[in-house]
Amino acid sequence: MNMVLPQKTPDARVGQIIKLAVMAVGGQGGGVLTSWIESMARAQGYVCQATSVAGVAQRTGATIYYVEMTPKSELEPVFALAPAGGDVDILIASEMMEVGRAVMRGFVTPDRTVLIGSTHRSLAVSEKMAPGDGIADADEVRAAAEIAAQQLILADMDKLAVEQGSVISSSLFGALAGADALPFPREAFEDAIKASGKGVEASLRAFAAGYDAARHGVAAPEQEAVKPAPALQGPAKEMRKWEGLVARAQAMPAPVQEMALHGLMKVVDFQNCAYGTVYLDRLDGVVAQDDSAHDFLLSATAAKYIATAMAYDDIIRVADLKTRQPRMERIWNEMGAKSANLVELTEFFHPRAEEVASLMPAKMGAAWESNPKRMALLNRLFNKGRRLRTHTLRSFLMLHFLGGLKGYRLQTRRHQVEVAHLEAWLRDSLSVLKDDYTLAVELLKNRRLVKGYSDTHARGLTKFGTVMGAAALLKGRTDAADWMNRLREAALQDPDGKTLEGAIQTVRSFV
Amino acid sequence: MAERSFKAEVEHLRMGNGEVFTGEGILAITKALLENGVGYVGGYQGAPISHLMDVLADAQGLLGELGVRFEANASEAAAAAMLAASVHYPIRGAVTFKGPVGVNVASDALANLCSSGVNGGALIIVGEDYGEGSSIMQERSHGFAMKSQFWLLDPRPNLPCITKAVKDGFELSEASNTPVMLMVRIRSCHVTGSFVTKDNVPPPLTVKEAIANPQSDFNRVVLPPMSYLHEQDKVKNRWPAAEKYIVENKLNEVFGPEKSKIGIVTQGGMYNSVIRGLQRLGLADVFGQTEVPIYCLNVTYPLIRDEFDAFCEGKEHVLVVEEGQPEHIEQHLGSFLYKSGRKLKLYGKDVLPMAGEYTGQVMLDGMTAFLKAAAPDMLPGKVRAPNMEEPQIPDLSKTVPIRPPGFCTGCPERPIFAGMKLVEMELGKSQITADIGCHLFGSLPPFEMGGATMGYGLGPAANAAFDGGGERRAISILGDGGFWHNGLTSSIGNMVFNKSDNVAIIVDNYYSAATGGQDVLSSRAQNDTKATQNPISAALKGVGVEWVRQIDHTYDVAKVRDTLKEALTTDFKGPKVIVASSECMLNKQRREKPIRNTAIKEGRRVDVPRFGVDSDVCTGDHACIRLSGCPSLSLKRLDDPLRDDPIAHIDQTCVGCGNCGEVADAAVLCPSFYRADVVHNPGKFETWRAGWRNRIINHLQKRRDAKRLRLKGVVT
């Protein structure tokens, strides 16, 4: 409610009170930022009052700091202790959803508020928990902030600070200076940092980064231009085979080509060029049934999910990925290790009988799997958490050996199971094609439900089965594809499939 | 030691006559205590007055110099009981705790104290945890003053007024032989500002001197028939004496013009919000010069009838601004009006809401409604529709997720709840009660362990009804803070005595962590003024618990899981108590990080662990997050068109606690987690060995790469 009330005898000095709120996530240093602002204001001849809500809210929860200031005079002004909707001049939000919360609570209004926000995300538990994609839409928040704020400064303040070896409070303080929202010169801000005496140099660097971001905006991210498109590399002989496959993919209908190339790269990286040929053969089978009237949506979808299904997560793949050379480089970068450091690695494996049996030759594996006694034996032998110190030769060699079993992979029980599952899924999905093209596309997309390892994988398979099975219920309805999509989204809501169960009940109620 | 050190600020407490103190409300209160000759101080920590306890603890040197006794009481009841020193002796004493929950705990001692009456000034400083940022049920402490007949101060929220209230409180207490409660709201505790200081005054009679001349008087003991006399004394002597002191010393204030047909009666603590409302309506200037008369109750109990009558003279409409419910003050003033036969209209919880914090918008709306009804002429023109179309701001309520507080990065309590969750997956859901403390976050997603919390130290007591057998044993949780607060007797003793067959988990993080990391009896830290290092397990055995399991490393999720499973399934009859101990990570990092950084700088070997996720191995099912919720374990979207869902990612705030690896192992999640130990200043031998290893590993990798196609570059 932003009711505009007529002012009777507006005291001009009331308008001079600068009202500033900081909305932060507990642990981000909102208190430090507030104390900088406060001491600076006092040093600049202002009367200033700050308040905060300390306590349990600061344990990673959303929290708020509030500052009011006005030029010093003979009498003491009366300040409020909390921000009021429609009455905030400067709002600093230290995370994108806190920007949203500030707008939602009415603290950002077009007539007066300078909004300084960090675009980085610190995901709430509810966003992270969903088995699917539960991340809140930052673009919606940005759009709302653009309407709500009088002046808007948005940048990844966290990154700006971390790059300078500091924390977000410094870069936000810099942005506050750069925004010219307070009547103080840049030096006054820097003096406040210097006076605090802790990590001053890094804070000043981050301050400068924030200041520049507010003044000139952040330079368009360069890394996107620099980032190389994914590509394969390897011996010349193999590369020639690869080029043949690429030519085949490029001969496909235009809307399919890009996804087919990505998929092809994935399966060849997973196995080899021959496997890539199998992939393209399968995809051709789908393209043959597709048409340009539908813009080859079915084939593009199939290109994506056939590749995912063919590059399943078996021990061989995991061992291979864990022992590749670029991985080490990536970890060194991520950990910020310098050349004088050593990096030691520990991997967490927990093989169960299922994984061991899946690595056996197909027939043998099937026999062992169906024999509870043998599975129990395998569990006794193998089912145990294993910590592999892969910087040591022993553990590295073990994984290196496992990762090198590609030549044998296609004979494993796991491969047999995966192929059967893939073929059944393709067949079921395409079986409705004649009657309902969009339903067939949705059925292909259900492959997204199969992911994870062990129990999570098993639950995924169950959900996949339930959702695929619902096709029989929906067949013939004009909104079948819509419902299939809804069922899949429901399956991604929670791990136990409660939402899915409810959705299936709804479907049953109307068929 | 508490998580925030006030060592630097404590120096301000030495300021003398005419100096200007600038800082937080809490610190100002401490300074005012010293200026007013306090003889002993104590209390129990809890937001928003935790810092007051921390300041006192850090100020023990100064307190000692002045001859002031400081006690970190075991509970609010213990703190209130300590005020017994002021019953016979003319010594000023002050204790502090949070309200209303701390007052609940203290109420037994408070009621006895109020019956006995006091000789020396007795001040109870209560941080009223109400409104935004509060972590407790929304109630008021006001009712306690009414039932026990002690006086309640609610000063205007600025440093000069708050510090004056300390002086007024002591004097009022002495003038009326009654304890006085000084109530400060959440934001007043942390409000910053300035006030002019005075010299500190050593107590005229120290506790040390007093004990040389012990006193007793059975007339002050709460036993019949003296207790009947105490009640009469309260209403016949102490109450009138209090009223007299309040009126004569003008503790309540009146602002604004003398003549007006309208007026506002407000709690002192709400004064600034009232003025802000008036400022926004153009009815007050920046210094609080108001056009609407205000009767500001810096004493909210007792209410002074004569003062109120005088304020109402000539008025037709009076608004009562009283935050929280029920509306004790409004009812009381209404009865004054009815009895005096006045015809003025009283407004309060009709134009303002009955419940909830009176925020800026609520105040503005309420005062606008009041003025519209009572004095529309004071609102020039009409409250009309805005002449400019307000831009429509999109509704974000569906987009922005809630962000309740949770376990910190690396918290040692997280793996306890992960272990519990694994047991739940295996054995089914149990009846679980929680307790007060950080571990209460376990009742929130992703763990959702615990359906009720009945009070500090009462977790196991809250499961007492479920002790009559049944399919599955009930589980309850207790923190180390709660254990020593009263859990040892009310919960554990209760279990032993009643031959409970249930399970209790004591979360021992070495501190009273939720309140700011104060030491408790079982803290591992060396504390010069307190006796620490008293193990919980010894106390358990002392009260007769036979089945005790001590877990010294809570990050061992499998051990937590197996121990809890054993407790739930063992044939042993009797209480089963698991003590799960690991240090609060917030405090640990605060202590160890500087030491580590110094060691690295000095060239000593330091091993810094951190976790990571292989993004090409992670499938984005987020099972790990559902067993963690760690702030540093988050998600990121890959730049890969073949992937639909964001994958797990660990950012640089990871402290390498080990939970991710343990959970991945215990719950058989996936092999995408790895731990990287960055070794700073490695030794010569290990550098040489690592060089050899790397050469062999590189050779093997090159040999394999020479034969196969693979994706180029670094997967991120």
C-alpha cells in the first residue's frame, strides 16, 4: 500500500533525514557495512543512528540493518528504529533474492529509492532441495527492481569482492559511494574503512571495484567470448573418423543438427566413434518418422535424451573422469592452490553389490543379480565406504585401470540393462507418435527423471516408470501432452514422489 | 569466550564526567549501571541482551576494580534469585535476560522477590524479543509486572533516555521497596547513539562488606502469615510510594500543545514510531515537536490515574499506542475513564491491529485512521486517490523464497540430523521433540526433525507422554546450553525417575551457541573466571543414566546413524542418551583461522581441506542437499544443452568440515564429491614424492589420451 497522504506542514528537515536499509543474509558482514556507514556519517558532521536485529536471525537467515542520519544541529532529531514501506532513500541488498524481498516489502519506491543490489545468488534451502530445478527466477526480480527503484545499481558485488580477496560488504560500500546517494566524498568512505583497521588493503580494492561498478557498470563479461566451444581432441586417425560422424550429423535437418552434435560429442567421449555411429543410427530412426511441419522437435528432443541415456553413469565413466588430466588443473584453480602448494585428493566411493554385479559380463551379472545369496556375498565383500586418495599411486592406478575398461564396457551387465531400458523408452515414446506428436515429445523428455546413483537412481527409475505408464491413461485426450508435462514436473518436486502421486490421482479422477 | 569480543568497547566504560559516549544501547546500559553504584550484576544470555552479558563478561577487570560482583547465572531463575541480595542489604543489583521466555523461567524467583520486597534497588533488564527478528513465541512480559506487582519501565528508545531509566529504575525501586523491570525492545538494545557520561560510582556497600554483617528478618520470608502482610504491603504502601515517586520525578512525559481535542498515549518504547508517523503526516518536526499532544509512558506499570486524568482534560479523542497483545494498558485506561465518567472516545486496538509488530506502515495507517475519525481537519485536504498513477510493481511473493535461519557452513549439528534422517529412512518416522538452540533448525527443511519445542531444556520432558511403550521409541533433542539450564533435572532426571525407555540426543557444541557462543559448564575452553570442562556424560551417569554413548566427532555420520539405531532397537530398558560432541564451527573458525593464516605466513606446514563436486559426475538429483542444507553446498547451472537440472556445487566458503563426504558415503549417494587438501609449505620429502607421483600419473594419462578421443579443455 503506497497511499499518498497530503502533507500538512511538511518540515523540510524531515525530508533531510537520509534513511538507509541494508538487507542481508546472516553471515555476510552486514554489520560491518553498517558500522562503516555510521562512523563515516558521524565523521562528516551528521547525527546518525543505526539499528539491527541480532540473534538467531543472523544464522544464515534474512536479516536487516537500518540507518538514519541528518546534519547535526542544536537539538537531537527523532529517528525511527525500523524502515517503513515507501520511506527508504537507499536500499542495499546483498543478494538477488534479498533485492526481491526489499521490493516485495515496499522498501523500494520509484519516487525516492536508490537500490544497490548484488546479483549473485545464495540459494535458499527450498530452492536447492527440489530434485529438479527449483531455483527462483532472478529475471523476475530484476524486472521488478527496474520498475520499483528510482536509481538501480545491480552487479555481482560478491564476485567483485572475492576477486579482490575481500568480502561483499566492501564492494557494496564502494557501490554506495559510486552511486552518489550520500552527500559524502569518496575519501570519507575510504577513511571509514581505514579507521576500522582490519584487512584494510583488500577492503579498499573491493571498495574501488564496487565504486567503479556503480559508476560505469560492469564490463560485459568477457569470459563468454573467450570460452571455447566444446570440442573433441585425440589422435589423427580417430579424428578422421570423428569428422565423418560430424558430417553425418550436419546432414541432418537443421533444427536437429546442434543437439545432435552435442549428443555425438558426449557419446564419443563416453565410448568411441563406433558408439557414435550407433547413436546416429538411433537418431536417424527417429528423424525418419519426423517432419518439418513440427520443426523436427521430436528429433531434437531425441538427440538430447538418447545421448544422455547412452552416456550412462557407470563405474568406468566415473573412474575415467576422475583420472583425466584436466581435472587436476580444474581443482587447482578452484581451490586457489599456488605452485608452491601440494594438493591431495580424497574421493568418496561406496560400491554396493549392485555396482559390482553390473560390471560383470552380461549373462553372469544377470545370474548373480537374481541370486540373493550371491548378492549378499558381494555386499559382504565390497559394500563399504572407500576413500581413495587419488594423489597416491595406488588409488590412482586402481581408478585408472577401471577407467580404461571401455573396451569391455559394451559386454557388461550394466550396458545390457541400459540398452534394454533405452530401447523400451524409445519404443514406448514413439508408439504414440501417429496419434499425438506432442505427447511423443513429452514422453521422450521423461528421460530427465532418470538420474542419480543407488537409491536416488532407483527412485528416479520408479518415477520414470509411473510417469511413462500414465501415457496409457492420457492417450487420446487433446491435452495429453500438457498433462504429461505436468506429471514430469510434479515428479521433480520432491524426492519421494508425493506430488507425483497427487498428480496421478488427479489424472485418474478425470479419465 | 563469546563469539563477539567487547574488549575494545569495554574501555568506553571507564569514561568520566562530561565525556560523550557513542555506541550501542546495550553498552550504554552497562555504563549506566556502573554510574549508579551497582553492587552486583548477573543474568542469562539470549537475544537481544546476549551482548549485555558478553560486555559484562569482558568487563570483569573493571568490575573487579569497582568492587562489583559479576555472575554468569545458570538460568534466568538463578539470575532473578540472585536479587535476593537486595532484600535485606542496601545494595543495588541488576540482572538481565530475554523476555518473555526468560521472564517465564525467572517468574518463580521474581514472584518471591516481589513478595519479600527489596531494600536495595533491584533492576531486571529485559530484552523484549518481539516483532521482526524475534526467535520466540510472540507474547509480552507486561503481564508479569501486573501479577507480581513490580514496576515496568519502557523508556523512549534513545541512549540518554535508556541510561536515565537505569538511574530512575534503581531510585524507584528503593523508594517503593519493589523490584523494577527495565524493558528494552530488540532494536533499542542494538540502537546506536550518544550520551554524556558521568564518573563510575563504586557501590557504597559492596557484597564483600555486606557479608561481614549477615542479616535476616523472618518478616521478609514468604511464609504465612507474613505473605498475607506482603500482599497488603504491596498495595497499601509500595504502590502508592511508587506512584508518588513517578509523579514527583516526572518519569512519564507529556509533549506537544496543552490545548487540543485529541491526544496520543504511547508506551515510551513506541515513542519514536509515533513521532515518525506524525512526521510523515506533517504533524511533527524533525526534533519531535508535535501538534498532537503525547502522553509518553516511560513507566507502563503502574499507570498513574491522576496523570492520565490531567492529560485527558479537554480532550475528546485519545489514541493508545500499545504494541502486542492483550491490550493491558488500553483496558486499564478504559477503566479509569469509565470510573471517572468521562465522555471521551478511546482508540487503540481498533484503528491499530491487535497483534503483531507496529512497523512504520502499520503506525502510519493506524494514525491516519485515528485522525480521520478524530480530527479530519488536521489532515489538510482529504486523503485522496493519488493524482499520479503509481507504477505497478510486479508481485514477487511467489518468486522470492523464504529464508529462515539455519545451520552455518560446517556446523557440527548438521551431520547429527543427517544421521537421524538416514535412520528415519531405514526404520520409519519417529516421534521427535526438539529443544531451544541452534539444533532447533533441524526441524526445518531439509531435515524436518522434530515437531514441537516446549522450552529451554525441556526436549526430553516434552516426550514424557510417549513413554508408555509402543512400536517405536520416541526421540528428543537437547542442547548443551539447555542441558545445563535445566535439562539435567527437568528432562534427564525426569527420564531416569520415571524409568523412561526413550532416546535423548544431547547436542554438545562446546558453547551456548545460539545465544552467541558463551561458555557453559561443559565447554572445552580454558576460562579464567569460570569452571569449564565438566563433561555432560559424567553428569548423566551422576543422575543415574546407565545407557550413555559419547560421540566425539559428530561428522562421522555413519557412527551417528548406527548409534541412534542401536538406541532405538536395543533391548536395554531405561533412558538411552547419546551425547554428540563437536565444536561450534562459527566459534572454531573464529579462533583457528587467524592462527592458521599466521602459520602459513610463518612458513609452517598447514593443510587446508575443502570439498568439491565433479560437475561431470554429478547428475543433479540434489540428494546430497536434502541431507545437508549447508550454505556452501549450493547449485549451479551448467552451460551444457544436454543437461536440464542444475548440479551441486561447493563454493569457496566451504570449511572442509567433512559432512559432504561422510553423507555421500553413509547414504550411498554418488561419487562426485572429493576433498582437496591444499598443503601450504610442504616438506621437502613430500614435495619430492609428489613430483614423482605426478610424473607417473602424467605419463599414464598421456599414454591413454594418445589412443582415444576426449573432450577438450577443462570441464567446469
